Amino acid sequence: MQQLLDRSLRYARSFVHQGITSIAGEKPVPSAYLISAAPVPTALAMLALAAGGAGHIQNIRLGADYLKNTRLSQGWGNTPAGPANNLAAAICSKGLTALDPPGITPQLIHDAACLVAKTWTQDFDRLAPGWLPKQNSPLIKLLEAISGKTLIPTLETITLRDFKSLSHFMPPYGRPTMLAVTLIKEWNRHGKDEETIAAAKELAGWVSADGSWCEDVVVTSMAVLALSLAGLTEPLNKAYDWLSETQYDHGGWPAFNQLTNWAAGWAAQIVGSPQIYQLTTPYLLRAINQDGSLGTTPPNSYPDLDDTAIGLLGLLSDPNVPLAPLHKPRDLLLRLQNSDGSWGTFPSFTGLPPGCSCDFPVYIKSADVTLHVLQALLKLGFPETSLPVTRALGWLTRCQHADGTWDSTWFLGQTYATAQIIDLLLDLKPDAETTTRGINYLLGAQKNGHWDRGSAGETGLALYTLLKAGTYPHSTTITKGLDYLISLQTSDGSFLPFYSGFYASGLYYEEPLSEAMAALRALELFLKLTQK
């Protein structure tokens, strides 16, 4: 068993090192190290390219092959592995019409936009519980109109003016999507007028230097479809090129571009070798925006406080990192702490990355993000008694459920947040009862060797935390978990995908490098404890 675990650890380390080497290099990164493709973003990207005419027919054909290969017996699902669902299947069916570009009619674009809106808005309750405003607010009308779902009866239909009155309250990633959908629906109802054309020009002004909107395939596709109806062709050529470049060799597209800052930050923390630091430190330093924020992928993705925290943690892991460039990320995170002690994922900002400026904290309070920011502050040397730390710990303690769990904002199930928070609390020991409840949950939540959906990442996080908490390394819980991890590993050192990451449109994704790192950390700790 020991030799098998040693070999598994070596393979996982090799996979991570090769992936980080690719990310930090100048050549295109092989898709084996990138987040997984999915049917829905593939269908939307095909429609967007088809709206530009026949210039990208080869990309569309490759996308169609991917959709045909991922079709399940009942249609398509949120992942290539399914299960099928009606919304995903309907969007993918629309996408296949891109094989005949003249068939991309305004009505077809309108129908696709309505399907995307229904998909996107189904997560509002999860992402922002209690956030929906009062009965007569424009936000209620907006959500009703684009989702086709009655939230409060007898409300009027949304107008573009309503959108403008509340757009600065929306998550930055949602803003171009909502505006694109609103424009498509208004043109379908009333046709174009000066106000909608002005709004379309505003949407065009949000495009990044690389031709994308937010470096997000779904958002960019929706913006392209809206602007193609408006006849605004100037920003579209670069958008078509960006969509073509982000397509994988097998024909599929991911929901958003990548999580390379996240992967680099985690690799520096978990692998932590001089060879890794030589790759990750220059990469992450270049990724810092002018205000200290980081996005998911440099240089054009929108600021994300989770990626900012993980990037900062990765840089702090390198003992030779220059400290001066880290002051801006530190100060940004301190300034954007919510009044209750938490942090959210997306700040409101002005400008476009990398020349952006984060203004104030908004949206989606998250235990995941709060945990990672807290880890970064502690690594920076903030004492446990400092105000930002005590407020954050208080908020995390209050958010624990009676069964010992915390909700994960961007991952399915509760292992992701629970295991990491208990990992942190084991170092700080602020509340023995809180820690004990979390450990007992992890001990009781194991299924057939795994946790939650069965991903290597979830299982690796749970095993690492239980081992750190003092669980006997040769106990049934640990040995079953290790056996399960080994059973998932493939010949290249990666692990079979289980799509536990949760995109805001209800699309699940796999990030293979993070999955491998969570698994190898558990393997490494077990071997360290048993070899003693």
C-alpha cells in the first residue's frame, strides 16, 4: 500500500508541475490542465460565431462534433457526463442550428437569450439569499422579465430604464449578460430606438482589450448576439477571434476562460518547491491589477476577491518574494471587508482590468472567500486578536449550520468549505465546539470512500483535515478514502472528473490541477504521519 501511495503522489506532483509550467509559459496550455468544457457554453459560442457569417465555420463544425459526442440519450446536461436537463438540451439544440449560419434569425437569438436567462436566474436564491428587494423595485421586474418566472404577481414588464437604475447593484459578471438579454428581448417586442441603440453602445464599451467580455465564454457569446442584432460590428471581430482561440482541440468551450491565477496560487502553497516558486511568483506578480486585485486569468478578467486571496497566499508562500508589491492586495482586501466581517467574491469596480479600481464590496457573501482572505491576513502576520481577523472568525462561527457544515458558494456540496474552515480553526482553536461539530460531520459524511459528489478534490480536502485533526491514519475512514483516491487517478497523474465546481449559470466544471493538488496534499500528509 505504501509503495502505491508513493507512486500516486509522484504522479500527481508531476501532473501539477507540468500544468503550472504550461500556465507560466508563453505557449498555449494543453486542455488537460484547463477547466473542463461543457455543452451549454459550446452551443452559445457556436451561435455567436454563426452570427458573424461563415468566417468561422470550421470552429462551428468542431463545436457540433463536440455536442454530438456529449449528447446523452435524453439530450444534454450541465456537464459532459450529464444528467440531461431540459434547459441545457434546449440551448444545445439551438446551438446546432449554427451549422446553417443564415438560420441565425432574430427570433432564434431571442429564444436562446430567454433560455440563458432562465438558467442564470435560477441561482439567485443560492447566491444571494434574502437579497431580492421590495415588491415594486425594478430588480424584481428585471428578474421576472428575463427569467419568465413570476416572483411577485401583477408586476409590469422590465424596461431598459429599470435596468439602468439598478445595474450598479448587479454582480459585474452579470451586468453585460443582463443588459444583452434585456436588449434582445426589447428588440423582439418593440424594435430598435435611440435608447436601445445607446444601451448597445454602452455594452460595446465594456469589451476588454482581448475582445472578450469578462474573459467569459457565456457572457461574451450573449454580448456578441446582442450587438450583432444592433448592427454594431466594430467590437465583434476581436470577439470572434477570442472565441476561436478559447475553443479546445476537441471542439468544446469552457464556461469561462480559466482559473490560472488560482492554480498558480494553490501550487505555490501546496507543492511549495523552489522550482514551483520560480514559475508562480513572477506569474502572480504580473497578474496583479493596478489596484491590487487579481482576476481568474490575467490580464483581462474582472477582479475576484477569492482569486486575490489565493494569489496573495501563493506569493506569501515563496520565502524570497518581494513584499512591496503585496501591499496593494493586502490593503484592497482589508478595505473590502463587509461590515459583518465577511468577504464576497466580486467587488464593484470602475475601469477595465488591468487598469481597474475596486470601489466597494457587494454581492454574494461567501464562507469560501472569507476563509481564504482570512488565511492570507494571518500569513501576512495579522494577530488573531486584530479586528479584521476577529470579525471574520465571528462571522464564520455564526454561519456554521447545526450539523457542523458551512455552505460552499462555488462548489457543490458542503465538504469544500467545511473541510477548509476546520483546517484553519485547528490552527487557531477559537471555539472547540465549532471545530468538533465540523470534524464529526466529516467523519459521518463519508460515502463509499468519498465525500459529496465523489471528486478527488472533495475527498482530498476531507482526508487532509481529518488527518490533521488527529484521526488515526490506519482507520477505516482514512484507508477507504485513500483507496478511493487511488482508484480515480489516471495514467498522466490527474484524477477522473466529477464536475464539482459551480458556475453562476448552473453549469458545473472541473479544474484538474486543483483536484490533483487537494489529493496530493492528503497523500503527502498520510505518508508523513505513517513514515514517522
